[in-house]
Amino acid sequence: MLDLLEQAQSLRRRALRRARRNRDERAFIAATSTVPGSLAFAGLQPMSLAVASIIRKTQVTAGVSVLLPQVQPEAIFAGIKTALHFAVDLAETLDRSLTIYALWENPTGQQSHQLREMMRVDFHLSRWAEVRVLPIASMVGRPVSDRELWIGTHWTTAHPLDVASRIGVLDPDQVIYLVQDYEPGFYPWSTEFALARSTYHAGFRMVVNSEPLAAYLRDAEQLDVDPALVFAPSLDLGRLEESAANRRKSAQPSVMFYGRPNKPRNLFAIGISALKLSATSPAGSGVSYSSVGESHATVALAGTTTLASRGKLSWQGYFELLSNTDVMFSLQHSPHPSHPPLDSVVSGGITVTNELAGTRAALHPRLLTAEPDPTLLGQRLNDAIEMARSSEPAGFDSTFITKLGAPLTDVVKHASALVA
């Protein structure tokens, strides 16, 4: 009965969101109907004309506006947190106010307050009262400075900025595109694939999360990515150093699988196959296996050996488990710098992950890679397990992170000099 009630509530929420997006889309189309060429872009995406619906004014004070897919405090994961961090630092460096627009969900007053408070604490935002958090619908007829600096994040936010640039509402030189993954890969070849890919060629200044992703963009899209605008992932080094200090050699190795069956790029089924192959081999004897990231049913691996799901952990719970895990098994079939493999290596553990276009193999001796094939990954898991059996915890090591890009603060300074 409870499941049926939850399903009904979920369907109702989806229907309300769909109705709101349809209403917002009609408002954007009406607001831009007199802008030459705008209606040609209506219907590509519900938010295609969102940014085009602003009114540019010379007498309005210029600020920084960042578009995010969502801003619910309970859904602020690594990508959105990085985008907020970048936007806050850039706004403070330029001494401008910051406006945050939520693309897909209308933030409540309570959520807006919680988000501002989180930024004040996490990013040491001294001028946090000057941060506004607004729904995307508030763009309709909104007076915005013609010198406003815009930040696109996920491709669905860069797309309406691209449309506004194409029809002359924005200058692409006033847009920074924070790229954190190769997002066309999230879709089969389709309209979404083509639109996501087109945002990389919109003429925006691109700031890229990690050198492996920048290398992939240079190769796949022939983009001229400025090395000075490539930053290393922002890891929680304080907690990772604490996790490293708490590590102890185990009597039998443990394997943590970053298992997310509803995220295709995390290759859940391939990961399960590799774990079964490892668990049935001599190397897997006596090893304990657990899964984190997303709840799923317990999986039988070999005999009485199972993979128990612990679901999504709290931030502190994750680091506590990390210090008690010898081998992290984390797959990501995209060039995004996934945090769990890096967290494990920095905190003295061993990681197995999949290779992708040669972007991972040379990062660290304790980061073991293989092509995304169950047999090859199972063999690398066995190598990692034997390495854990024969060696002591390695201790904290963050030096290799410099291979992944410059510190975010340095990239913000460089970006601010380009747009000031």
C-alpha cells in the first residue's frame, strides 16, 4: 500500500513539473516573439528561449549569473558543488553580485536560504546576502545589464545561452562555459546528442574540470582548450588525510563497489560481472564486498559471497567507510574525473577503474585500469586484492592531483582577467 502511495505521489510530482515546464516554455516563447529568429528555436528544448527572454539594459549594474540544472540542497553533488564554488569565487574576484537560476526545479524560499547558508559556510562567502536564487521563469522580462557575465554549467543550461547568443540577445564573449563531462555521451545519437555537442562550439570561454577531460575535448571535438582554464578536481583533502591516518591493514581485503544501476555511465552490469569473476577466483577467497552510491538488491557473487548494498552514504559516512576499504572499484564510462577513484588513491587505498581513450592509465601506480570488459576488469580486481594483501596502507598522497589541472583559485584568477 505504501509503495502504491509513493508511486502516486511521484507521478503527481512529475505531472506538476511537466505542467510548470510547459507553462514556462509558453512564457518564454511569448516574451521573445518579437525577437527576429527566436521562434525558429522554440521546441528544441523547453528552456531553449529562457535566456533570450531577458531585457538588456545599459543602466543596470552588471553582476554574475550562473545557470544550474537544479539547486535543491539535498541534491548538491560534486558537479553542482564545483559549479557553485567556481561561480562564488568568480563573483567575489570581480566584486559583483551573484544570481543563481535553477533550470528544472523551482527552489522554495527555504531551499534558497539553505543554499546561501551552505555557500557561506563551505565557500567562506563573506557577501552571501548578495546572492539571489531564482527560478528560471523569473528571466521573463527581467532587466539585466548588457555587461552581465553568464556561466553555463550542464549542457541544458549552456543551450539557452547559445540560443540567446545566436539571435543577438547575448554576446558569446560574456559567457563562460564550465564543462565537467563529455555530455553528448549521456544520450544515444539523437537531437539531445547533437544539441549537447553543439554547445561546445558556441564560441564561449570554456573552463574545464580536469586535464583528462580537456584532452578528450581536444581530440573528440578539435577544441582549442586553454590549459590555463583547466582545473584539478576539488577533493576534500582534509577528510581524505584523516581517512588515510585511520587506515589499518586488514586480515582480509575488502572491496567497495561504486554501484549505481540507474546511471548508465557507471557500467553497473559490467561491474557486477567483473566482481563475480573476481569472487570465484582464488584471489577473491575471503574478500568482503560492499556497494555504495545507490541502493540495489543484494547480489550473489560466488557461493555464500554476496555484494551488499549500503546505498547513498552521508558525506562523513563515506569517508569513514573509505578508511576501512582496501580496494575501491569504481567505473565511469565518460572522461569526467570521477571522485571515488581519486579519493581512494589520495587516502592511501588502491583503485580499479575502466580506461577511456588513454586518459587514466598513467595517473598513479595505485590506480589500476583496464578496458571496460568484465574479464579484464576482474583480472585487475585480483591484482588490486593481491596488492592489498602484500602491502601496508600507503598513506596520504595528493601530489598526483597536479597532473589533473591547476588549482581552481588560479583558474578563477585567469578567467576573471579575461572577462574583467
